[in-house]
Amino acid sequence: MTDATLICDVDQRGVATLTLNRPALHNAFDDSLIAEIHAALTTLAANPAVRLLILAANGKSFSAGADANWMRRMANYSVEENLRDARALAALLDALNGFPHPTIARVNGAAFGGGVGLVSCCDMAIGNTRASFCLSEVKIGLIPATISPYVINAIGGRAARRYFLSAERFDANTATELGLLSECVDDEQLDDRLDQLVTQLLANGPCAMRAAKQLVLDYQNCETNSALIEDSCQRIADIRVSPEGQEGLTAFLEKRQAAWHSGE
């Protein structure tokens, strides 16, 4: 096992995996790991070989949120120092939420606080039955402010009110019902189900998936008006005449696999 706190790998299919590697600390993060994850996301987003991203973790937990030693340091921070730290985490979350390719969280155990934020920023999340979640900030007189836009978007305002205020721990089945997890499977099925989803995604047009993801990011919570309708028409017209769109349509009509299947 490497001593690195973050492991980054890209396989020959273009599947990138970022693995949190602080199992003894339940993959809690500090300012150093936040900067490391953000840098890795920036590098992977610019890598033309990458087609999708898996966010994983070693050990029994996905992420316990903020590291206790980091919190001890923060206790003596000024407002300006706290703002600096908050902005660093906010930049990481924004980079993960807006990552141009599909993202999947592999949730192999507990996710608390900021760990829930990481899961919320991913497009999909598959968890095992041991997965559990808690937004525990109010227990120590704080609030889940930086992660809140993503968590609220993932579980909805009503559930966010409950779990932000109560700091209750909830299980994988509840997380699935709320939409935080896409699905929950037995522990021994986690990697098989993840592989199935990866195979499904790799069968799709890479540029089309990027455009489809951007469609959701741009249109969610927007009023359906004439400008939005015209924009949607322009987007489909542009992608139909794009090289990938033409290849996809031609392959469909010729009943063959599209070119992007090569190398899987």
C-alpha cells in the first residue's frame, strides 16, 4: 500500500480513479488533501484520454469529513483564515460537481460532513449496505455551509432541513430513497455493479455525455422560456452535425458499433 494520501490512476479505457488513502483516519481530509484532490481533478479534466471518473476510498470508511487535527488548527483561525480554508474546499467541490465527464462515487462505508458533500457532487453514487451518512456539524455548533448547495440539490430541501438540523445518522437504504445514493448493493457486489455501470457509460458517446451533463448543470432550476428553448434547439442542431454525432447516427443506421467503442 502506498503512503500517498491520494492515489490517482487512469486505465487504458480512460477510466480515472481517485482513491482517498487515509484509512487509519477514516479518510478524513485536511487543507493539504483538499488541495491535492483539487489539483488532481484539474489535471484529469484537462486529460483528453479521460472518459469518466470514479471517486473511491480505501479502508472501512468513505470519508469522515474534516480531520480532527485540522479542526484543532481551525479553532484558532481568524475570519480571514477561515474564509481561505472555506474557499479552498468550495473550489474543490465546484471542480468535482462541474467535472466534464461522468463521475461515480464508490461509497464503501461511512460518509460524514464533507464526505457527504463529495458524494453529492458526483453524478452517480453506488454504496454498499455498510454505507451510512451524517451531517453532524450542528453537534459542534457549526453548519454544513460549503457543501450545502450540493447536498440540498442531491436530497432536496425537505430532507436537508431534517438532517442539517437533527444531525441524525442515516443508512444506505434511506440515502437511496433520498437520491444521495443511486443504488445500494451488498458489499461483495459493489465492484461488480460499479464495473457494470462503467461499461454502460463507456458505450455512450464521450462528447455527448459531456454535453448532456452540461445540459443538466445549465438548465436545472431555470425557467423554461423562449431563450432556453432556442438554446436547446441550437445545442441539438450543433451536436447532430458534429463528428461524434455523425458517427453515432451512421453507426446506428448501419447497425454497427460506433468508433468510440474501440479500446474498451
